[in-house]
Amino acid sequence: MTKPRFTVYLEKGINGFIIAECPELPGCLSQGKTVAEAKINIQKAIRAYLKVLLLKEAESKKKIQHHSRSSLLEKQTYEIGTVEVVPV
């Protein structure tokens, strides 16, 4: 299985921190004192974001199974590889 790739934009904030944003995942933001720290923090934020999506999907699947007694959704597994960072 190919690991998904996400675009990350880095921008210097007014407070001197580096702000990292993943536009494919609305609201997925992080920051760091350095570019390296911002990259690490956005990777953690992406993992957490996808984990929440999986939990919501699992909860929806349980509700569907409870009502219909059959699985209508396929199980999806997300793995995070490297995050491509694009300077703004």
C-alpha cells in the first residue's frame, strides 16, 4: 500500500514561530520555534487528525451495522510516511 502524501505550507508567524498548515486536512495546523520543529509537530497533527477520522468512521460503521446487520463500509487504514513541505 502506498503511504499518503500531504502538502504542508510553512509560514513565519508574527510571533517568530513557524506555522505549518496541511490544506488537504481542513483545520490541521501546528507550529514550532524552528522549521524542523514545525515539521515534526505537523506530522504529529496529521497523525492525530487521521486517527480522529478513523474513530469517527468506526463509530459510523457501528451505527450502520447495528441498524442494518451488515457492513456497508470498507475498512481503511492510513499510514503516515514523510510529509512534503512546501515553503510559501
